[in-house]
Amino acid sequence: MLLLLTSPRRALATGLWALALALPVYTARAQASGQGPSPDPALTTVNPESVPRPVMRAVRATGPIVVDGTLDEAAWRTAPVLTDFVQQLPNTGRQARFRTEVRVLYDATNLYVAGVNFDPEPGKAITVGLERDFVSTNSDIFGLVLDTFNDKRNSFLFIVNPKGAVRDEQTFNDSRNVVDAWDGIYTVRTAQQDSSWTVEMTIPLKTLRFDATRDPQTWGINFIRRVRRVNETSYWAPLERQYRLHRMSKAGTMEGITGLRQGRNLQIKPYALAGNSVGAQVPAASLGSKADVGGDLKFGVTPSLTLDLTYNTDFSQVEVDQQVVNLTRFGILFPERREFFIENSGSFTFGDVAERNYRMGAALSDFTLFNSRQIGLTADGLPIPIAGGGRLTGRIHGWEVGLLDMQTQRSGTSPTENFGVARVRRNIFGNSDIGLLAANRQATDSSGRYNRSYGVDANIRLLGNLIINSYLAVSDADTAASDGTAGRISAAYRGKLWNTSAMYKRVSDQFDPGIGFVRRRSFQQRYATAGIHARPKLAGVQELNPFVEADVYTDLDGGAQSHQFTAGLNVFFQPDGELKLEVNDWFDRLDRPFTPFAGRSIPVGRYNFRNAKVTYVSTQRYPVFGTASVQTGEFYDGTNQTLSGGLTWRPRYDVSIEGTYQHNDVALASGTFAADLAGMRLKYAYSTTLFGSAFVQYNTQTRSFVTNARLAWRYAPLSDLFLVYTERQNTFTNVRNERSVAIKLTRMAAF
């Protein structure tokens, strides 16, 4: 980081060479035993797209299970052994080199899962952290996913690393929407043996949602094993490279589950908070010292319908937003980080949905009809007090439903407001869906201000890999300036070789959904792309992905507005690592001056410019890994060179240090400027229940220096003690915008 800060170009070049030299070829030691890599793994290859999905028969536990990671209970010997995992990486379709054995049992109130992960050198298994929701892509893992309604669309996911850290997620719409903030109640223990590491897990049925009226039950299920040091990822139900574990339309099946009791499914989680806040941008209602109480309640109204209530809602433990440098003339959608709004958020998704590993031309960061950050946050990301609210999500007679109602309090110039959202969606043709969404934002003072939006959408899957997305949305408000429409139709195909899509989109100049986000207005967009994913027999290369893209915007009358034409090549190395090459041709028509940096404006006009970009992502199998990127070329009436990189060092499994740096050197007719963004993050985990982090960011474009430090102790299931410190400083005026410290205690009671 010090080198980068003193000389970005020299540091980036040095870093690229260092990363390249730090990639020794790992050759797995051949083992004659079936407990590790075999001397010559089976060379027969199955096609993950056409091979039948595996089926297992559930077995009821014959006795008690003590979760300690040793699998010494007699009941485990009665469970069928699931094995024969198939590689996704590096050799798609081949038998896994590292053997994995899975056993599943159940009783009336729990599901039990055990995994034996054979490895001749289990001490070399990579663990990247002990914190909950660790970064699973960098670690050895064992995991499973459950589709409890067997609808081939939605799931609960559980991933464990060798030290017993867990990552859990809730997914929607067949891998399209992933909610990584979902937290479930379950127990996990791991243990290391001479030639394996084992996982033992108990998942209480009250953690899951399912239709208890069905007997017997049939659930979708799949398992994953990753050996990170050789980049082997394998699945029980085979998957092509573009899919992830939660692609439930490709999962296997677990049959014969009978006699389940779901319980009352009632959780109550009160909190107590004490803190102090000062600063120029802190809302008046939040200044000074305060103590407060509130809480959440979760209740299973039916086996498939859940009610969440919140009172005096608080999110003081949430990490601050990650800073960005924005050299475009459009706004940026920051991700939601507050757990109440993240949980079950897939039920409310509407807008420019994107499919994983498809190039679609638009994403939810371009348009979403429901953006929960409009509730309880200012445009600068500072909190507006939330009095409370509720959410009802689940299924009713074949319909997926989501209802949300929240009430905020007055804060500065923001009036008291009520936010209401209703979403319904129904599966058609197996794995397709149609739906409706309505949203209302209403001032609850005497002003009578309101903003309402409505939309209908359809997401159709045909022939397995062909996806058609469409929507039509309208907005309506007490002022005509917010009445408008938006619509989209797109089709995309992603197979083993081809990746292609096309889209048409139109947004009127007055489209303004009050609880949504629209990146730009008053345009028509036409997008098309084509590329291939070739797997040549080249030493050290997994895959070559050449592609072209055309993204053209016109105004509503058809006049040229902007375009981006791209030709690119992605090279995926063996066993991992990636090189990305891009050449871009840009056009932009400015109808009003654009100011990317204070005091530096670009005048009205028509601009053609070109640039090129190279990005390298190193292997993540070693304690030190990183990324490096260089972009150079023209920028409107001048030039821009962007150098960026990131470096992560894991000296131990419980410690990581991450540094990032971006330098933009811009020369315009109106003058030159440099926009720099630097960040440093330190993580330390004392155990799987006690961990801390510190995050520092410096952004010259927004003239801000941000510090955020958090200590979290999970002393009981879903019960936490947080200590949080946040400071925001204006580096130009040296004014402290915010300094706050908070201590928060939560306690979960489940019935």
C-alpha cells in the first residue's frame, strides 16, 4: 500500500510482476487410496446438462445425534452414503479427485447432515476466516442447499469451512437473487482426522419454511465440496461452470420425508442500545447521547407464510457503505446492508434483473421499482428514524406474496412518511413466472404528498438456457413531473459454448418511482452481445471467452444520445486466475455541462472517445493474492488513465488484511485533476463467535475520510453484542461530518 500511494504506475507494474511470479504450479500428490486424489482419475466425462438428476431416500434417525464432528453415533451407520461427486472445476464433468461422503438423517424436529471430506493432507485445507458469512470462494468448503417446497426456484443454503465457520443464504428465482444476510439457527461442528476433515450439522426444522401438510415430503437438494489449493469444485448433482450451488432447477431430489413437525416458528429479538453521535451531518434527532430499546418479531403464520414485525428499528451495527469514484454523469445505487430489508428481499425484486454469468445489458443497479434504501436513509446514507413496520412473505395457494409497510419519523426536512409495497408472483410453465408490484410512498403530515408506482413483469425460461425478461412500469405522483413509464424486453441464451443476448428498453423523461431507483431517464436503449466460452487444450488455460457488445442509447425521438461498443477477451487460467482485455468505443451527447470533479466541467457537445483496459485477477489459493487493472485512453475532450489494484494478505486463517487503491489521472480542456480512492480493511476472528473488523476509506472526489470499526460477539444463537465506532471527515474543510459510538445488545428467543 505504501508503494502504491507513492507511485501508482510503478507500483502497479511491480505488483503485476509479483503476482505473476507468485503463482507456482501446484501438482497434487497422487494417492493409491480412495481417500485422496487417485493416480489417474476416471477420464470418462458426463455432460452436466443432460445427465439425470440424482435421487436419494431420506432415512429417519434411529437414535440421538450429538453434534461434535466425530460421526460416532450408531444412527449414522443406517444412513445411505452419497458420493460420486462430479467436478465443475477444473475439468467439468469428470469424477472428483477428492472423495466426499455425505449422510443425511432426520427426525420430527431436525435435519442432520454429515460430510466426510477426504484429503491426504487435511492440514493443508485452506480456511479464510472464522467470521459468520466468510468469503466462501477463497476457502475449502462443504455445503448443501435445500429447496423445501421443491419448486425448483428458492432455497436455503449452508456452507461450512474446515474450522467450523458458517455461511448461510436465502436464494430466490433459481439463483437470480441471493440474500446473504439471512441468518438461520443451526449447530455445526467440524473435526480434522488423519486423512479427512468432517462436518456434522443439525438444522432445526423451525429454521426452514416448508409445507407441513404434505406427507411424505419431497425436497430439492444438492451438495458442494471445494478443495481450494487445487481449485477443485465438485457437486453431487453435476453443474456446468456458469451455475452455482443454488441453481435449484439443476438440483437433485430427497424423497420419503415423513412425520415432520414445524413447531410454532416464533422468534422474538429485542435490543437495547446506548450511543453518542456528533457532527455537522448528523440529524438533529440523533445528536448527543441516547439510550433506546426496540426489537423484531418473526412468526410463522402458516407453514409457508412468515410475518416479520419491527419496532423502533435500529441499524447502528451495519457497516458503512463502500466509497466509489464516479466519473459518469449518472447516479450510483449503493447496496442495501440493513438485515431487516435484506431478508426475503428476493420476494420484492422487480426491474432490470440479471442472470448470473449472462451479459444482459442492464442490472438492478440501473433500475429497480423497489429500492429499500429509500426507507429510513437520506441521499447521503445517514439514518432517518424508523418508528416500525411489518413484512409478510411466503406462499398462498400457489402465489408467492410479499407485503411491506414501514413508517418513518420526521428528521430535518424529511416529513413523516409511510412506505407500502405489495408484490405477487406465480410460477408458470414450470420454472417461469409472472408478477405484479405496487408501491406507495405517502407523507403522513398535512402536505398530502404521495408517489405511487405499479408494474407487471414476466421472466420466462425456455429450453433450459433461453431466458426472456420483460416488464412494464408506471409512476404517478401528486405532481405531474413524476408521472412516467418504463418498459423492457430482453432475451438471453447461455450454453456450454455460446453466450448471447439482446434487449430493448424505454424510460420516459418523467418516470420517477418514489420507492425505486432509476439511473437515467428519457431514453431508448438497444443492447446486443455475442461471445463464446471455448475450452481449448492449451497448457495452463481453462477457458477462453472472446465477446463483443453493442450498447446504444437514443432519445425518445430516436436522436443519438450515447453508445458503447466493446470487444473483449477473458482468459481463465488453470487451475485459476483470470486476465481480462477490453477495447471500448464511446460516444456521448451532453445537453448540459457535466462536472466530474469540483471546478472541472465538460461543456455541452458531442464526444467520441476510445479507451482500452487490462485486468488481472490472481489465484486466491495462497496467503497473498490480488487484482490489478490499467485503463487508458480518451475521455470526452481530454484523456484519462486509471490505475487500480487490490492486495489481500492472510497471515493466518483468523486474520486478513485487505488494501485497495484507485488513481484516476484526468486531463480535460477545463483543467486536470486526480481522483484517488484508497481503502484498508483488517479482520480478526478470535473464534467463530467473536470477531472484529476495521475499515478505513479515503476518497478525494467526495473529499471524505471514513473510519468504521466493529466488534461482534455472538454469545447465543442469533444473539449478539456489538460495539461500533464510525467517523466521517471532510478532507477539504476539515469539518467532522459524523463521529458516533454505539453499543448494542440483542437476544433471540425462539419457540
